[in-house]
Amino acid sequence: MSVSPERRRIKADFLIVGGGIAGYQTALDLLPHGSVALVSRGSIASGSSYYAQGGLAIPWRFDRDAIDSHIEDTIRAGAGLCDADRVRLLIEGAEEAFATLVSYGVPFDRDASGEILFTREAAHSRPRIVHAGGDKTGSLILKTLAQNVHGHERFTFLTPYRLTRLVKEENRVLGGLFMDENGEGWLEVLAKATIMATGGFSALFARTTNPPSQVGDAAAVCHRAGAVLERLAFTQFHPTVLDLPGGTPFLLTEALRGEGGHVVNGAGERILFRYHPEGELAPRDVVSRALWLEARANPGSGLYLSVTHLPGPYLKSRFPQVYSHCLSVGIDLSRDRAPIRPAAHFQMGGIRTDMEGRTSLPGLYAVGEVASTRVHGANRLASNSLLEALVMGHRVVRGLVSEPATRESVGEPTSREAREIPRTMVTVPPGRVTMKMIQTLLWERAGIVRFMPQVLSGREEIRSCLAMMREGPVTSEGALLRNALELSHEIFEDLLVAPHMGANYFLEDKPAEPGPSVQEKGQD
């Protein structure tokens, strides 16, 4: 669908791109300081935050022992590749983040006496996870934040728009240019500060827990504008994802293992203790690799998550969303094992920032999964993602409002390049490359376990596709493919920088022969 040349321009003190928990927390903190325009590709139910089944990790009691323990678990799960000072800033910010959510009215789960309930998840050395609505934590936090923002006289919500480029004057970012997803024209938002809160890009992989929109458009656009990307090879694959023929991958929350679930093979044998002394409570990257290796060694056995030994009424009340979904596809978790296979879930890398969200471009900030703060290392500790979104939302705003530029009026671009609307765009010829091809390529050659020949050939496949790019009509599909190809190339490049670091797990033996190339698949 070609995009109409019509343009709408608005000004706001602050522009936020992305409507998840990170975006809304940032918006709430910014509203006392000026007007906020939040631009999203869809409703609050279109991003990953809404579907977060896990909880919020906090060092309960907030004393030194609890904080130090949480820091140690985070660094251990991150394969030692976390920035320890930044991890401490994150964990020490949990008390404020949690208290703020309680004051907003987030309905955290409590026991009969009214005390907050805490559970344990994999790689945590103690119970420190709080939930809302059992396995509906993400949606309930997001809905509560949105309710506190929408209707505010200084807040404007704009959808459905895809970020196309940053508006820059010299090297400073002055806002963003967006195309209407329905092809009805352009939206330009000028602002004193532009904050990316667009989430990750796990939907670039063929098998993913993420909504289809999470393909890294914003990261690619910011990179083209000069923002530094880093640690793109650090993809976290969630191990327990429902695996049904022809079915959409559905996440079976980490808490199922944290509260006693077993991972078994077709014979009912628990297999994870062969790979890690903590078994089901091992970090996600360890468990995902173990499942990959088991499936490779015993392809006909099958792999399952079993909670049949836990009381049925407890499962129904504690995991209402998961239990209901499984029942809808014919699996009663109180008596049936759930077939599982890992899927791409979370990105530890992204747009490089400091702990106030500043990027390498003046005027551009990033918060949440789209940002690389180096707090997660090579593998994120379960339930630290919501914590990061909330804590960094507070920190970004405190740093941002202290900047001299935020006390000035909204800038106006003067250069022709910054002001003109694109009439054509660089992209691949229609039909030669599809998102499905790119997703399959990344899944097969940059997935859970990598082989150097496959990584090298994958990079060459992407380069061949990039070489086909030409000027053509401006379309939403064309923008999507260009961004996906450019970001995929950066992922392969990053894999080859330090292939044996942390989550970049390589095997030396030769894999099965790869399937047809991207171009060959495109001609089928």
C-alpha cells in the first residue's frame, strides 16, 4: 500500500515512540514537565508488555541483603556480562518503582491477611516476584498506567503510525516522521526530546513469543540516523513455549517452573539436571540450550512441561490465563503434559544508552527493551524486564528534565532534507524478499545454538538481499523489509564479533545442510 503525500505536523515538549509499560511510565513522569505525544503502531494490546505473564522482581524488604542477593542473581544469570554498577542502580530503584505502582492502584496479588504474595522463578535464589492477577501482571500494570495518562490535558495519543525516520538538525534529534499504517499520509512530531520505548525485535525470528509488530523498526531507523546499536546477538529464547502443530507459539510462564513444574521427555524423565544442578530453576539460556540438544539427540521423544502433580484448583487460580488457553487447545494442565519448544523472547541488546537513557545522538533517548543498558548481560534474569521498564522510566525523566535543551522552545528544522516528505524509498523489489524468509533465516542460522558456517552464510544471504535494494514507491511493506534486512545484518555482524561470549552459544560440529537460500525461497 502506497502512502499518501498528505502531512500532519504537531509539536509537543516530549515525543515518546511506543505504547508499552516503559513508554507509559515515562509519559506519567513527564507530564508535570510539559506536553507529551505518544505515538504507537497500535493499541496497548499490540506490544509485548500487555502479554507479560511473569511478574515484577523486587528485592523485598529493600534492605542491603535483599538488594545484594538480587544483584548477584542478575549478574549470574547474565553470564557475568552485566555492568555491576548499573545493575545496582536498577535494583536500588525497585522500591520507588513498586511504591509508585501501588499508589497508582495496580492490584498486586495478596494473601488472606492482605500481605503481598511473593513467588520464585528460575535463576532466583529466593522468592522475590510479585504478580497481579496471577499471570496477567503485564496487562494490569499497563492498563493502570494508561488509565492514569489518558485524558490528561497535556497528553496526546497517536496511532497507527510507523516510525520512518528521525527529524534531525545537524546532529540533534528534533522529533520523528511517521507513516500512517493505513497509507493515509504522514505524521511529523517535533519535540525537545524524543524517547524510544518500542520494545525488542524477537518477532524477527520465525518462532517467537512476541506480537508480530516487534521487529525492531525503531532500532533500524535510529541506527540509520547515527545511533549506536550494541549486543544485538544477545537474544533470549524462552524455553517453555507451547508447541502444537500449526499453532501460534504461546508462552507458558516461567512461574510454572518456579512453583514446581517439571520438564520431562516422552518417557516422563526429568532431563534438566543432566545440564545444570538447579534443573528446572536453571537460567533460561541454559534450559533453552538443553531442550535444543535433547531434541537433536532424541528427535522422536518429545519434550513437555508437566504440572500434573500440582493441585488443579491451585493451577486454575494461580495461572488463569495459561490454564484457560491450554484448555482451549485441548490440554488440561491438571492432568496433561504440555508439549514445549523454545522461542525467541527478549533482546538484551539494542540502542546503546547510559543509565539516564541518553543515546549517542543529542535529543534522542531510549527506555525499556529497545535500549541496551548492559544490566541484563547475555541473558536476562526472569522478571527483571518489567523492573527495568519502570525504573528506567523514572531515571530517564529525571535526567532528561535537567538537560538545558528541555528548557528551550521546540526546535524547527531548517534543512531541506529534514523538512521534505519522502517521495521514494530504498527497498527490495516487491516479491523478492518476504518477512517470513528473513524470520526463517534468523531462526535457522542465528538461533538458540549456532554453527559458524551457518552464521557466515546467513550474513551473506542478508548482504545479497541488501544489494538488491533500489529506489521505489513509499510503502509500509517496503519500510518493514528494509528495516528488517538492515537490523538482521547487524545481528549477524554482532554474532561474529565475539561468538563465544555468554549467550552466543556455538557448536563446532557440522550441522545439517542448510535449506534453500532466501532468494531461492522467494522464487518458489
